[in-house]
Amino acid sequence: MLWLSFARDDEAKLISDIVKAILPHCLKNKCFIDGLKRPFICNTNYTRVESLMRLKMEKVLVIGIWGMGGIGKSTIAQALFNNYSSQYEGSCFLSNSRELGKPCLSDICSRLLSQLLNQDLHNTNIGVLDSRTQSKLKKKRALIVLDDVVDSPIATDLVPGLRTCLCSGSIVILTTRDRSVLTSGGVEQIHEIKQMSNGDSYKLFSHYAFSDPHPKAEYGEVTARVIDYAKGIPLALKILGSFLRGKSVGEWDSALKKLRKYPNADIQKVLRLSYNALDDVEKSILLDVACFFHGHKMEEITRILNSCDFFADIGIKSLLDKSLISIYSNGDYKYIQMHSLIQEMCWKIIHEEYSKNGGQQTRLWNTEEVCNIFQDERDIHGVESMIVDMNQITIDPCIIIIALRKMAKLRLLALRGNVNIDLERNRVLLENFQLPNDLRYIEWNKCPLKFVPSICWPQKLVQLSMRDSNVQKLWDTVQNLPSLEFIDLHGCKRLIECPNLAGATNLKLIILVGCESLQDVHPSIFSLPKIEELYVNYCTSLKRLCSDYCSPSLWGLWANGCSNLEEFSIPIMTHHSKLKLYLPSTALSEVPSTIMHLKNLEWFGFNISYSLQKLPKKFTSRIALTDPIKHEDDTCIILSRILPTPAFLSVKELTLYKCKRLSKLPDNIHVLQSLQLLHVESCHVITSLPKSIKNLQQLIKLLIVDCEMLQYVPPLPPSIIYSNVVNCKSLEAVSSLTSEPPRKYHAWFGFHNCTKLDDDAYEAVLKDLKSRIEPVANNDGYPHRFFYYLPRKESIINEWFPDYYSREASIIVEVAPDHKISSCLVGCILISQYQYCNLSEKEVIFGWECYLGKGCNKWEWIATSATRTLLTGFYPVNKIPFEMVSDHKVVWYDGEGCNKITEAIKERKKGTTCNPFLQFKFFAQTRDNNEEVVIKGCGIRWMHVHVNHQGEISPDATHDVESQRTENQRKSGFTSWFQRLLCYKANTEEEI
């Protein structure tokens, strides 16, 4: 045991004793030594798996670690093995199971059991073991790692056998690039390894490039380019760091330029293993995504590739399982994306095919390369997909357009950018223009042609997009387009005639948004047997929507902003119960009689009008209202008359959008007792909400967006769990967030860009937080989570987090001796106004990781608090994002995480008088591409809330290590700090 004397005055001697005591244990620490040889970044990828290993299991735990090649699966598995193998009676790490899978399964089993039992075994079958071997295995808790598993038999045959024969508490870890390998073996705990954050990427790369966690000052700009190129892939960071080490800035710049054209062979070799495991159809899908569909909607890609007989549903699932592509969400849509290094690999494969196929290339995506091919008159008959940026071409654009007729195998075509073609001088274009019949996808946005020549359009065509084009009409006669499902003419301002689409019997979606010259919609559209959606928003010349028939397949019609629309006579049948019908900001003065008989519409939008009083009961559960074109009365008065009517009494969601003349909401809004969501947006003259809003007993969500004059928000009903006030720059007063004690287990209150909030508003937030924590601090088993998102106010941050606040993204806390077990932990992060991306339209994952000090600079993970959300709370209706105008802070309480920390503190304090240390690492990143969010500070606060007999909330019981220094004023601050450190060391010694 270490001899300690707190009465010493010789600080130098004291430090010497500390070094002598701690250094031997640091040298025995295997991870410490490995860390010097090979840098390892301990992040959430590691801690998520580690948290499972610390659980006391009554069975054999099987963990799957899954991710793309080079993402760090093996490194994490190796680190876990190094840190935990000594705690097991037997351990085995079988690296490169990809190669081990080539011999029979019995050979792998023999190697595994030989290492576990320290004896030489041959031709062993895990399902048929002798009783002696089984007995030995049952007595040993074992840690087994099977690295880089590619064959399902290892998961389906070997792993179930290990579950049966190993001792309870054993752990088996499998790493693989293919998720289906894990699911086929019934592995329940599967963890996907995510890309490294920018901060961790800098650290890892700098270790290899500079032997330091930070880049040299003169290398800052080129280092940032490397980090951007690698995009969080550890393998790339290590290889490039080692390669660039010791080279000049100029050499770095040259190497990076070369990488864009000639990818690193070592990185490519690792990535290509996954490609080689695909079948031919899956390879085609992957190459199409890399060369054409990167960033497109998943639904669109699936639709088009299915038409190519690529069986896209199962093929895309296979690529997802193998981590070759990924999915991100933006609003209601899912998009497919691909890591840039995998995309480079695919491009290289295409170029290799070009060399092997005698100069024929199947896919073209680089405009410079396209121009060279056409200029040199190379063979283009085998081209299947082509993207051309018409702004960047160096040849006559007619050459490309005329050459299309020679590309018989062309399936996918995208001509992007603006280019002028003089049709009078290029009559040859009109005479020779022909589209290949194999085309499934045509994208010719900003097409300069006023009239598309009289041609036979490809019968296999599935999607046609000609956004922002000069086209006035597409075709004169009916075209036979049996495969066409989607047509997009968004922004074709000169389109005067909607084509006859009777021959497109499979058409489902038509977009005519912003076609300002369009006066009529061809009635054939409403008779299409599979038509689902029609968008004619902002067709300002459109005067009527008429038809004698309406297809029962139609479920969405959007016509908002059609300011001259005076007639709507489409006979919608009664069974259209799930119809979304949006007719606001039109010249319609009355609700159309052809819809008055309907019930249970999914969504209905219209102008604020007295005619809404006539709507039948249960007409719709969701309604959106805008200002009328012609004002018949004060908007508030009209609203007050229509709210108590039968149709509105059953409404669950009410939106008021761009009601520019609406000065206030009517006081009788409380009659909407079914209302669950109230959304008020761009109503610029509203100054406050009515006090009666607190009586909306079913209200769950409140969204107030871009209401420039709003100054006051009254108390909200206790049912509210989600409230976001966005871009209301005049808002000052928030009297109370709820009118009564809240009764929900989770809540979010946001005030994005509400920079004029006064101090009383911030006090209301703090009071609400305390009132929510008080009834749940007894650990009733529910995952209580409360969040508050507000603009930064320096005085408030100092007041709320007086003790534990850091300008970094992490903080170390000493738990004071008088720390109350009932104390609740509140966390805070300060998000910078200046970000690498616009956070107003991206989902953000943020939170903290908490570690308990174990001595020798070792920390044990306790808990993670993580939340995914859109900070502004919604995607703007007008698609204009609200950029941050100041720093913002998120303050939150996570009951589940707090309970885990409390239990860890209690366990740590047993048998010792030393104070536990906690380390909090805060993080924030975008969900879609794992881009790091800039954090300017973080803090925690212990909040002990007590309500006295008068119902008043008592002050917090907050604690700080600094207070202990005042109790020992006879000691210098320096000596006192080291004495506490010695106590911390002595506590570690007891454990050893």
C-alpha cells in the first residue's frame, strides 16, 4: 500500500512519491503501451460495444460488429480483446476469418478450441464434442473474437455450437462487412460502426502524419483537405498519414491532386473485397448508384432499376447489408448515398472495364471525358448511362444530342445545365434527333427546345424530368408510354399545353408546379387507372380543374397558389377517404360542391372563408388555412365563426399559414377539444397567442414559425410535450411553459433564433425543468427526457452552470462528499452559430458519454445520453431554411442516464472515503453524413429539487470541488490538488 502523509510541506517530495507510485501501474497497463505503438481513438463506436461486455450475463453473449471495409471493425475488436481478455479464463482472437473460411469449418473449430484449451486438437466438430472437452469448456468463461467473417456457416453452425458448449458469461464477437451473415446466425446485438467524427479524424491522422494529436500549423489547410477526402474512414487516415509523413506542403498538395484521379491502391484493395463478393446484378446496381444515382431518392432508384430487371429491392438490401451504400432521411423521403472512397473504387472498375473491352465504356459521368470520347469518335454503342453537364462541354452540344441515336444500350440519361441551341441554324438536329428505346430515365432539365421534335418516345421510359425547361408542349399526338410512372415539368414557365397522357396507363405522379403559362390540365390525367398524385401548385394562369371522371387511385391533389383558379369540378367519389386535397391561396370563394359529401379526408387546405361552416362532421382530421384572395371580413372574426362548427370540432391538426391579415387567434380556439397539433407559420402581424390556449386539453404539439411580431407566449396546457418557436425575432415574454404541473415523461421546448427572450423567459424554462424533474426523481422506471433549446445568453449560462462548465467539449467532475444520491444531472451544450453545414434542415444527434475514473488515466464507460432531432423542429413549408443568428444551447435531463450514473457513484463509494471522478464527453453530429457539429462549450449541473408544503421549489443543492479548497486554506491550492489525486490513487490501489 502507498504510504501517504497529508501533513507534508515538501511538495517536491510529494510529487516524487506520486510518480513512483503511479508509473509502475501505467507501465503494466497493456492499452497504455499499445497506445504508444498504434494510436487508438476511443469513441462511441468502441463504448457502445464495451457497455455490453460489462453486463453480467447468465448466458453466452454474441455481439456482431458490422461496417464497410476500412471503417475500423478489426481495430475495435482488437482493442476490446486487449482490454478484457485477462478477465476471462480462456480467450481466442482469430484474425482474418475471411481466409480461415476457405478450409472446412472443422479446421476453424479446431484452431479455436486449441487456443481456448491450450491443447492440440484436429478435425473437431463443435456439434460433436467428447464429454471431457465439453466439461472443460463449461468451466471456462471465454472471450472469442472471429474477425472479418464472410461465410454464413461460421454464424449459422459455429456460433450456435459455441452458445451451447461455452460457460455462461462468455462472449463471442464477430466482425463482418455483411450484415446478413450476422442475421442468418441469429445474432441479436448488432452494432454498425459509423464513420469517425472530424475531431477524431484529425487526431488519428495527425498521430500517423506528425506523431502528435494535432497537425502542424503550416499543414492546417492541406490536413483539412485530407480529412475531407477520407471522410471518417480510419484505414484511409492511417495509410495517407503514413504516406504523407515527412513530406513538404507542396508534396502534400500534389499527392492530394493525384488521389482525385488515381486512388490509393492499398485503400482500393481493401474496399474491393466487398465488391468481389457481389453477384453480377448487384455489381450493376452498385455501379449505377456510383455513376448515376448517388444522392437520389431510394424509391426512384428502386423503381427505375426494377424496370431494368435488376431486382432492385433485394439488390439494394444486399448492398446495404454489405455497407457499400447507406440511406439517409430528409423529411418524408429516404435517399441513397455512397462513401466517396467506394464511389472512387467503382469509377476505377469502370475504367478498368474500358481497358479490357477494347475501348468501350459502359458508364459516362465526367463531362471532360464525355467530350473527349465524342471528339475522338470512339465507340459509344455499349454506353448504358451518361451524365453531361452542358455548361462545361467543349464541343458543339448538337454532337451529343444527335449521337444519342447511336447509343442503343443507353438506359439512363442526364443532360444538366443550361445551353443555347439555335434551332433555325440546327435543323439537322430536328431531323436526326432520336432517343434510344432502351431508355428508362431521362433527365433534361433546362432543355432549350421550345418544341420536342415529333419522335417516338421510348416505350420503356419510366421517368421523365424536364425541370425549368423552355418547352411549350411535349407532343401533339398521344404517345404509347406503358412504362412511364413519373413525369416532372416543374418550373416550365412557358408550358402552355398539358400533354395528352392517355397512353401512359402506368403513370402515378405528375408534377406541373410553377408552370405559370399553363391554363388547363388535360382531363385524361384524371382518368388514368394508376394516377396517385398531381401537383399544380403556383400555376398562376390555371383557371379550372375539370373532369367528368376521377380515378379511384388518386389520393393527392395539390393546387395551392393557383391565384386564378376559379373552378374546381372533379367528381370525387365517397370512397376517397384518404384523399389529400390542398386548395388554399386560390380564387375559389366557396368550398367546391363536388367535395361536400366527403368524409375522413387525410388533409384539406383552403382559404379562410365562411363557406367552411358548411363542411360536414368528420370531414377531415387535418386542415390548413390561408388568407383568402378576396377579403369578405376580418380574418379573426371569420375564424371565430368557423371554429365551433361540426367539421372543426373533430380536427386534430390545424395549420394557419401566411395569414398576413390575421392579427390574433380567436379566443374561442379552446373549443377545439380534439386538437393535438397547432401550427402557426408566417402570420406576421400576430403579437400574442390567446390565454385560452391552456384549455386545449389534447394539445401535444405547438409550432410557431416565422411570426415576426409575436411578443408573448402564454402558459400552455399540461398535455404539451413538444413546443417549437422558430425565427420569432420579437418574442420576449414566456410567462410559463405549462399552466399546471406537467404529466408527461418526455418533452421538448425550442426557441430557435428567438434572440430577444428576456431573463424572465429563461427563468420560466428553468422552473419548468425543475417542475418536471421533481415528480420523476424517484426512478419509477420510465425513460424521462426533457429538452430545452434556446439562444445563448452569457449571464444565464453562468447562472445555470456556475461550477461545472467548460469551453471545450468535455469536462471532468469530482463528486463531492456530500453529494445527494437524489440529485439529478442536467447537461448542456453550446452549439456555435457558425457551422460547416446548415443545421436548420438536418437532423442532429447530440448527447454525452459519461465515464467513471478507475485510476492511471483509465476511465470506465457508465452511460450514454443520445438524442436525434431536427433542432428547428420541422422542415420549412416554404423550403427556406432558418440559419442560426446566434449561438444556441441545449439543456436536457436524461433520467435513464442519470440513474446509471447514480448507481455507479453508489457502487464506487463503497468501502472508500475518496471522491469518485466523472468524465463527460459531449458530442453532436449530423445524422445523414456524420458531419461534426461545432460545440463551443458544455456543462453539467447537479439539481436536487425539493417541493415544500407551500408547493415552492427550493434552491438547488449544487456542489463543486472548489469548495473543498476553502476548507483547507492552510494548504496551498497546488498541494491540496495533489493530495486529492493521491487519495484517488490510493482508491485505485485498493482495487488492484
